[in-house]
Amino acid sequence: MSATIAPVSRMPGALPLPDLYARVSRHVPAIEWPALAPDIEAILRLKRERNAVILAHNYQAPEIFHTVADIVGDSLALAREAVNVNADVIVLAGVHFMAETAKLLNPSKTVLIPDMGAGCSLADSITAEDVRALRRKYPGVPVVTYVNTSAAVKAESDLCCTSGNAVQVVRSLNAPRVLMIPDEFLAQNVQAEVPEVEILTWAGHCEVHERFTPADIRDVRESYPGVTVIAHPECPPDVVAESDFSGSTAMMMDFVVQKRPSQVVLVTECSMADNIAAQNPDIEFIKPCNMCPHMKRMSLRNIRRSLETLTHEVTVDPALADRARAAVERMLAVRTR
């Protein structure tokens, strides 16, 4: 999914950049917009000057997602689009492992992340040495690694997966046993769909999704009879079981746009609902949701600074880059439905 940025325009006595403001007016008060517009205008100019593109994850705030991003999507979409980016500079509005993945697929390009502190609890839950220990414990068992991991962990893996293609990746191996790391809940939810394969897990969890409970879902249903509940597969299996549909962030968006429920709960990061609601004003989005503190480290201000100063550049150790890249490329070669 690509975002086409409208030309900059001004009208005397009106809000600056009115075409862009129209995209986010449901989520950004008019009184706040004049403070954001100068950064947006500068980013649009700097992208032209630097021959740069901005890749933004679906969890980014609407003022980033709908105004300055060139390519938006889930981890799989960003990985796929990163291969085809025609630019000298890539700014990743997301978290660090996503920037590393973009660098793996674009080794000759400059890849920037506006805040080096934008991490991930899943990526932090496992190390390359942990993967080597698992291989020793389970010799010959293929290792499928979630993209929410460091390049060092990817380099120790056979291939990667995302929440959007995990089932297809596991099936593509035609193996009786598979190690699926590090997200325990994603692995358990995939196991329910692929009972013919024994999936061995690792006890890593997403700090956003692990906090949801079945009671949250039941409470929402009691308060909003008939509401449609959509859960991310990083949620615990009992939460997924209480939901009407489970899928990656891209699948969530597709479900809402195609099925058009009158009321919907997205059991995931809060900005997802805001970004879909901006383009679907006829659909009512009900909370709960949880905030990802790492995704929220991205801002218009630090994206602008990143383009101005070309910081912070993301690099990958050449000693492991080829192996990590191969794991990502094997994932991209798996056909998804």
C-alpha cells in the first residue's frame, strides 16, 4: 500500500497544508495542526533533496502514516517493498529490526531510523547464541524466525516469517517438526492451523499483545453487542479464540475494508484503528487497544532531523549480513495466498 503525497498548498487565513490536514482531521485537532505543518513541509522538501523515501509501519501515528509516508504496511509489506525502493536514502518509521531488514535488502542504500531506542520486546527476547543452543538441542529441525528479531538471530535461521505468512512458511518446509521463534503465542496460534506439524516454541512475547485477556474481549462484547473483534496473532491463543478473526495488521485492514462491520475492535496497537478510521469514517472503532512505546518514539520532528542530519544510520555486520539476507529472501520467495 503506497501513500501518494498531495502537493503543498496554502490559502490565506486557512490552515496550512489543507489537503494533508483533511487526511488526519479526525485525529489531529485543528489547533495543533499549525505546529505540525512546518515539520511536514520540511520533510517533503528534504525527501526531494535527498532522494529519500519513508517506510512507515501500520502502528505509526496518523500524522506520520497519512502525510509523509511513501510506503505503509505491515512487516511483510515493508520487507517486500524495500526490495524495490528507488531511492538513495530510506527512513524507517518503525522499530530497529525493521530498519535492519531494509538494510539487508538494500545493502548499497543509506538506511536511517530516527530514534535508535525504538526496539522490540520480541527482538530482545532471543540472541544468536540462543538459536545455536536450540540447534544443538534439536539437530536437523528447521528454524523459522519471526522478522521481529535482530539480523544476528536471522543469520542463525533457515528462513524468516511474519504474522501474515507464518502458516505458509511453516507448510513450505514439509517438515514434521519446526522450531518457530521467538514469539510463543504466534507459534501456538500457527500450531492450531497446522496440526500436522509439531511446532517447538520459545518463550518470547510482544509487550503490547501479551497484555490482552479473554476478559477484555468479553467485556467489550457485553458493552457493545454485535461488535466485531479482530485480534493480532501475537495475542495469547485464548484471546484469539474469543475473537471473530485473527490476522496480521494488513489482514486486519483488509478485513475491515472488505467486510465493513459497523462496530469493530482491533485487539492490537492503538494507532492501527486510528489509521483505518481516517479512511473509513463510517466505521466505529471501539477500544481496548495498547500502545507500543517503541513505535511511539517516532515523530515528525525526529523524522525531519533524521533527514537533515542523515542519522541514525543503520548498518549490519558484513560477517552475518549474507546469511541474514538469505533467511529474509527465502521468506519472500514463499508464495502466500
